[in-house]
Amino acid sequence: MKTLMGIASSCSKRSGATVRRLDTAQADPLSADDQFFAALLGVNRDALDRLLAPDFLLIDVMTVSEIPRAPFLDLVWSGQLVFDAIDPADRRVRRYQDVAVITGRTDMRGRFGEAPFTASSRYTHVFLDRESRWRLVAAQGTPITPPPETSAA
């Protein structure tokens, strides 16, 4: 189902090279972003449950449909959606008191069901600081497509 490919817009490398340790993830919004990526790759239920706000909403990268928290978690926890690698790059953090907006780019690889996928996207994550914890309230991905080919005259 293409709708669920959008979830792939929010991950990091399974190797851990670009992901910060989980126990330091709430120090700043970028660390929380790293924790989200690591939790998806490791299917870490506790970390995902702590990170995602109750009203978390993902805007799917392929279909632009909305995927609320519970269906998103069901896909990840069931193994229906698996991430093998996600490499974040070009990330920027902008803070507005208790809100942080992170934009960046990802290259990812994984599978949905039995179908493998690769994707490149630009993403936006919105975090809210509540009770000294950064909670992800919204995630949105936009596919990066190659420029159209131009014909030689």
C-alpha cells in the first residue's frame, strides 16, 4: 500500500553512525529527532511511545494522506513496515519557545510487507516541549524526484 511509504520519510541509519544514543535523546530537539529515527529502525516500542504525542499525525510522502499515531505504530510494531537504513542529512533546527521545527533530507531503504522500497525525501518534523520532553506532534515528507530530462535541440 503506497500510503504507508510516507512513514519512510522519518528514519535514520540502522548502524547507529548518524543516530545519537537513546538515553541522551531529550537534551535537545535534534537528539529527539535522532531518537525517533533509531526507534523506528530498532522497532523500540517504549521509545516510540514516549516520543510521539497523543495526537501525532504523519502526512504520507506518497499519497499526502493522514496517518494518525495508532495506525502508524501498528504498522511499525507488526513488522508490516520495516526500515533497513535511513540517512538524514542537511538538517536544520528552528526553535520557537517550546516548539521546534526540524527540516532535512533523508535517503531510506526498507520494505512494506514483502515489497522492498528506496526513497529520498525532504521532511519536516514538529516537536513540542512538554514536561521537559520533546514530543513529535507532526511529520511530513515530500519526495525528491530527479529533474525532468531535457531533449537536445
